[in-house]
Amino acid sequence: MRNIFKSFLLFSLFFLGCKSEKKEQFNPDKALEKRFSNLLEYQADSLSFPRSYSFEKKQVNKVPSKDWTSGFYAGNLWQLFEITNNTKYKDLAKKWTSFIEKEKYNNRTHDMGFKVFCSFGQGLKHIENQNYKDIIIKSSQTLITRYNDTIKSIRSWDFNKEIWKFPVIIDNMMNLEMLFEATKISGDSVYHKIAVTHANTTLKNHFRKDNSTFHVLDYSPKTGKVRMKVTHQGYNDNSVWARGQGWAIYGYTMAYRYTKDKKYLNQAEATANFYLSHKNLPEDGIPFWDFNAPNIPNEPRDVSAGTVISSALVELYKHTNNTKYLEYSKKVINTLKSENYILPESLNAPFILNHSTGNWPKNDEIDEPIVYGDYYFLETLLRLKSL
């Protein structure tokens, strides 16, 4: 395993042109190998999916499978199996993936893609498993029960009913990948059609003139018209929440992959160009949690936003051959392969990277390791390697 791991990282470092001035003091290969192995050491049950790590409490934040982040840990294990070819990751990935199966019936959430496709979908890349396919189809059947044909969107959240009538968040674009795949698996076009309809509604209403995206749109179930455009995790309703831009870039790049509809590619490029040219994007490529946060440059960074976008831009580069997208992805990886971002060997927690920001308005998971930051970091590595 060690030789395979070193070969992968040597390739990655060579490919990215990574040179470290602190080579004697800090070895990114060794640090990453230790962090990867920490995922194997995590022992818990099906009610304890690792979501983040609190330095203040010195403990892992654990969640049940219904949490929107539950699929990422299994997804990380599947991706580490692909990176290392160590079957220990595969065996553990199968175990944690199985814990999520019951979510296929959970119709109280739009986050089926995050939970089910980041786990079972990753597994299908490595094993031929009809049960995994059946679970993806059932999960897709459950997800589309949240579709409203008047609004022509899938409802995101069920809370705040006293304020919102039918909220749709930009994050929901990420859950469409499972629907596209469900049509490929089953041959039933209903999933693909609903995914396209949702993407078209979001495209029409969610973007500002500068091609940044709002976080939450609330619709009238009676008329289908937009009632309000607000935020839930950004600094304010009109701010540029970094991870939201990532969901948009990734979501429309992915939608173009399945449909070849040029308007999706155009939007992905437009939002990517807005993001890359923003005056508040730091030189190292790791964004502040919100580009309009008031205390920049003394605001928390969001590694998870950076890795979502770095992964998306590798794919966007493949569709456009625009090297600035690839250059950004390489920059993010080079930045993260450093002592400032890779968690220390001494920390016994199933995470790789530090400095993600979850929900700033609620003061929740601020400047901490968060599981989905690791997921899209690993996905970026694999996408770069595939080039």
C-alpha cells in the first residue's frame, strides 16, 4: 500500500509542479499518508458518522445517517481505496455505505444525492452491485416526491414554514447527479426530466446580473413565482457566500456533462469567471467563507468551498480547455498540501484538512475540519490524476 500511495503522491506532486521550501521540516506525503490512515482508525456505529472536529471540545462531531453530510465519510473511504488500492479502505467503505441504506425512504430532505450518491454512487465505481443500483433508484423515487410541477423545482427544506412557503437552495443542484444516474441505470426518463426542469428553474431565477448566486429562493406554491431571495448561511441576502458559488459552478458543470446543453456550460463558466476574478479571492486560492464578510482579510477561510470549486474546475477545464480553470485547481491543491492545512499527525480524528467553515451565522463549525472539505479534496486529486 505504501508504495502505491507514494507513487500516487509523487505523480500528483510532479504533475502539479509542487515545490516546498520546508521540505526538511514538513513532508506533505508523510502527513497525508498519516491523515488517510486516520480514517481507517475511526471506530463507531451507524449513529456516529463523523461530520467535523471541534478543537475547543477536542472531539469529533458525530451525526446519524439522516444528516446531509452522512455520505461523505463512506465516499472518502471509496476514494482512498482508488488512490491507494488498499482493500482496507474498500472494506470499511462498504460497511459505512450500508449504514446509509435506510435513507432511501427519507422523504423529509432534498439531500439524497449528498447522502446516497456520494456513498453508493462512489461504490458503484469499484464494484458491480445491483443492490447499490436499486438503492439509488429508490432514493431517486423518494427525492422526486418533493418536486412541485407548478414551481418546477424540488423543495429543499421543510423548516421555517412560518417564513418560507417553498424554499429552494443552490445546494440542491448537487442532488441532481443522482437523478441523472438513476435514469441511466433504470432507463426511466422521469428522473432526468425532473433534474433538467429543476436546473432550468434555478438557472432562470437564482443568479444575479454579475453571475453570482443567491443562496435561498422562496416560491409561492400557488403561483410558482419567487416570493423572496435570501440567505441562510451567507453574510447577508445579497452577499457572495463562497460555498454557494461552488455548488452553482459544480452543479451546472455536472448538468452539462449529462445533457450537453450549452446554457448550463455557459452559466458554469460565467459563475466561475466571477469567482476567479473577485477582488476578495485570496492569492492562495482558498476563499473567505463569504466574499462580503465585513472583516476581510481577518475572516475565516472555507477550505470546503475551495475544494468544491477546485474539483468542479477540473471538469470545467475538460469541457472548455480553458487553462485558467486547471491552474486554479492546481493552486488549491498546492496550497492545501502544506503544514497550515493538513491536520497534524498527532490528531486522532478521521479528517484530512483544517480550516473549513460550516455555518457562520449560527457560529457552527467555524475554522474546523469538515468531512465534505476532504471529500472534494480527494475528488480533485483523482480528477487531476485522470487527466
